[in-house]
Amino acid sequence: MTAQDKAIVLGHPSYVWREGQERRFELIRRWVPLAGARILDVGCGLGLYVRRFRELSDQVYGVDIDAVKVRQASQTLANIGQAAAECLPYRDECFDVVLAHEILEHVTDDRAAVREAYRVLRPGGRLVVFAPNRLYPFETHGICWGAKYHFGNYPLVNYLPDRLRTRLCPHVRAYTRKSLRRLFEALAGRILVHRCIFPGYDNIAARRPCLGKFLRRVTYALERTPLQFVGLSHFIVYEKSLSQA
């Protein structure tokens, strides 16, 4: 698989920790006890969240399916391994927190990935999921058209019927509220929070600071209204039941 093919299928990992990532980290921290926790980042990429988590705990692990990213992350971080989200190399009930940050849309079997995260969670542990929102007005993963992949943000693609969207975006999923929550069916636990968030606008803010500041102010205010459900990403915190009976 070429580098371009991997970018299409596996997505583009974050290379620099910026305001958007920090905002998401603080959102996790608001809902999940992190200090001293045993934490797993599934689909860790270059390990940006692993590194940030380690400021609060020395028991942080990361896995990614991309061997190149694993090698790069392992140069500066310990406990980084190669594995698919559907087959994690850990025993049952060994983590307090599992993060699946924008990876369910790329895996072969998203339901199996959620069940694996559930398996390695301790009772009372929390699974944190960020995943693309089908109601966001832009498809941010590019589209396939004319037997070629076209990088970029494309408006209204996510509003097309499933059959047409799948033809344009066979490489990535996007979730409605219902379809994402369906992945947790039959598991013993509860969803503590499910909301949507807007982008960090880091690239826009770097080029045009005033516009970036304006977009953040307006859309972050929308997150406190029903219009949050047209945000970029779903944010879910799921707590595994203390009793598995």
C-alpha cells in the first residue's frame, strides 16, 4: 500500500498538537478521570494523545495498524504497538480508559472494534469515542470520482442517500446519532454523554486569525444549542457496567 493509499484508507493523523486537539483533550478530561489511570489510545498514530495523557499518568499505551507510524511513535514513546482495533493484544479488563479518536470510520469492522475496546475495559472503565458526524455539511475525507481520489472538503456529500454516499466515499464512514449508538447495543453499560463538536479551525486560524477566532466563537456557541448536531464530530463517553451479569 502506497503512502497515498494509506492516507486515503487510514486517514491523516495529527502531526502537531494544536488548539483543536487541546480542546478535545480538555473535553475528555472533563468527563473521564485520567490522573493515574491505565489508558489505551487505539489508533494512536504518531502518539500525540499518548504524550499528552502521560502528563497525568505513567500507564499509557498506544496501538496503531500502520507499522510506519508505530515505528515513528516508538522512537520517543514507550508502550506503542502495532495492532488492529478489532484485535487488541491485551487481556480482558486491564484498562481504565480507552480512546478511539476518529478511527471507527476507518476500521474494517466498527462494531468489532467497539467490542474489543469494551473487552479490555475494566468494570466502571470509560470508552471515549470521537467519530465523524453524518449531519456535518462537509465531507472532510475527500471523495472518489472518475476512478480517482480527490482530497478536500466537499459540501453536502453526507446528505446524499447511503448508496450514493458510499460510491463517493467507500473509504470512510460517517455516523448519524442512531447509527453510532447502535454499535453499543447489547453491551452492559451506559452512555454518559453524547454530543457533537465543531472543528478547531486551526488551519484557518493560522492563515487568517480573525476569521478563525470568529468561527470558533460562533460555532462553539452553537454547541450549547440543538444545532450542535450539525457539528463535525460525535463525542461519546461510554461507561462499562460494574456488573457483567
